[in-house]
Amino acid sequence: MTAIAAFLRKTPVTRLQDYFTAGGFTSLSPIDWTKPEPDVVEPLIKAVDGMSDNEKQRVVLDAGRVAALADEPGQNALQNVVVNRAVFDTLEGANNRSLWVFLKEPDRFRLAEEVRYNDERRRTRSWSGFGVDADLEVKNDPISVAAFTAAIRVRFETPNVHVDIFDRHRVILDGEECELVQVAVYREGRPEDMLGFDSNSTLSRRIVKPVFEAALTYEAATGVIEVVAKTREDRIDLTRFMARDLLGITLGEDQSLPLREYDLSMLLRPFDFPTDPADGIASVTVKELRLMELGDAKERITLESMSGADRTIWQMAEHRIGLDIGGGAHLFGHAGDVPEWVITRARFTIKFHPGTSGGRGKSLALTVTMPHGCNLKDMTPQERLIGEKYLRLWGILKDDNDDGDVLE
């Protein structure tokens, strides 16, 4: 009940009244909604705890969905799709806005969940990108959608497929937005046999058919299709179906987006890491460098600076092993041919100033591995935004657009 109690305390009583009144809960003890808010919440928590198991579980599941869209990425997802923005934008509190959409625009709430599903998995191992023609129209007529759906049924050998097509936007660098069309795909998987308890609390086997989700987006301004699905083969096939049935084009074999390229050569000498004051960054520190001698690719040198170190990573290299990174990456006192070193991996920490509530400022740890690796894919959307911004600003991320990494 801890999570439910936290949810009930964070949500305005008027919105909770809307939820419990509209929900038709028969096992909820009477609540006097006219009392002051502090006098309503605690009795409501006890009343929910005393509900029947089925109805209490329903509240738990609903609260979990609502709370999942009450953080910043979830609020952005809701704002992407909500119809009545005039009301939504005036509501105070993230839980309030999330529950309001859940109650008033349930179909749009589900679309927001689809937006969040897509954006959380963007540039992870389940993501791929493809470049096609720009300024195309995504067809949403019954014939086109039927063809797209039929292709998915055949490809995945399932009779049950559901497709949602809707307009949305995505926040990119510097607070700008790009317009997208998202296609959400739900398909029924093969039957699975699993253990469970029946109504008599007897352990038995039951047959379930899982539902798998995939998401595709098309940005008309750039001609980029991005797809999130389980395997690379699934992503390629879904993108081809979308291109053919919804965009009216044929996807070529060579149209996947190029791999991102990273360049760490600027770290061969001390680097100042310029930042934008508006982002509230207190410091940027290089914590680790891994170097390779060009003449001997079988060996590496790793330099790691721990918290509280008095020296920079460049000073440590000179002090400990006599490696003069700042002077062109050669060893002091080395006679004859001077080895040439390249940085193959770097790890740095971005520390932010404390927020208005005080406490310690947040930190963002970035790891870049030459030539195409970066841990941005494992971060939240907001962390990826700030990470991409500064990797570009510092000259480490070399691409000129927001295409991203292609899987494998």
C-alpha cells in the first residue's frame, strides 16, 4: 500500500473523487469528499486498503499507469497527444494532469503510453533508423491501414493485430520540436504455458497469449523512419511494410541511417569543456582515458582519476607514467621514434549545481568508445538531450543531425 498511499497523497482530492466516483467501486467505504483535503486522504487510504482484492488490484494497476506518466518524460508524452490542451495546461500537479487525461481522454492516455514506450527505447538495442524521402504523407485511410495490418499478420503468423496512427511531436535540442507521425503496432504472440493460481488458490497451468508492442515514427521534415521492435529483422520488415503501405515507396537495402561517429582526439591535450550557463553545469571532469599506441594495437594504457584527486587526468598521466598527453602524447625521455597514441575510450562526469530545493547537484556520467560507442542509449530522454548537446559542442560527436546510432 506504500505506493498507493503516496499516489493518493500527491493527487488533488477533487481528481480522486472523480476517479472513485466514475469507477463504480462497490467495496469502497463511504468517503466524505466535502471535508478538508487532509481529513479525506487518510480515511481514503484506509478505505482502499479495505476494498475487495479485485477492486484494490484495479486501483493499484490504474495508479501505476497514472504515476508512470507523472514524471517529466510522461508529462511530455501526454502533452504530445492530449486533445483539450486548454484544460490540460491549466491543471496543477503532474499526478493531477495524468489522472485527468486517464479519466477524460482514455484513448489519448494510451497513445501517451505508446509515445513513452517509443521514446524510452529510442537508440537502445531495440532501435533502428532508416532514411527515406522527405515530405511524404502517412496514409491513414482504411485500405492502406488494412494492407499494413495484413502484412503484419502474415509476417508474424498471428490473426490479431491492432494499429494506431497519430500525430505527435518530439523535443529536440535547444527546446525545439519536430513533428512526427507515430505508428503503434500491437500483435498477439504464440500461446505460452505458464503456472498460476486459480480461484481456489490451486496451482495450475494456464495458456496465455502475450501481446508484443512495436513503434514506428516518420519525420516528414527529414525523411527519417525510426522503429522500435524486438529484433533487427522485425524492425527491417516493419519499416518496409510502413514504407510500402503507408508511405507509398519502396525501402532500399542501403537506406539505414549511418552509424554515429565519435572523435576523442581533442582530449590528447587539456580541454576546457565549454558549457551553457542556462544548463546549470558546475563542472566537467575527465575520469578515465584509455590509450592505444598506433604501432601496437594489442596493448592499452588506462588512466583513471578517482573522486577527490588533486591532479587532472593529463597531470596524472605525466606524473605516474611520464606520458605527456598535453604535449602531443609521447613519453618523456623517449629516445628515437616517439610512439603515437590515440584515445580509444573516455569517461567523463558532468556535475550540475544543486536545484532550488538544495541538496547535492545531479551528475551525468558519459562514456564514449571509439569509433561508434556511447552510453547515451542507456539514459533517459532528458539525459540524452543534454549529453548529445555537449558531445556535439565539444566536437566529440561528429554527425550533423539527430539521426542516431543504427543497431549492430
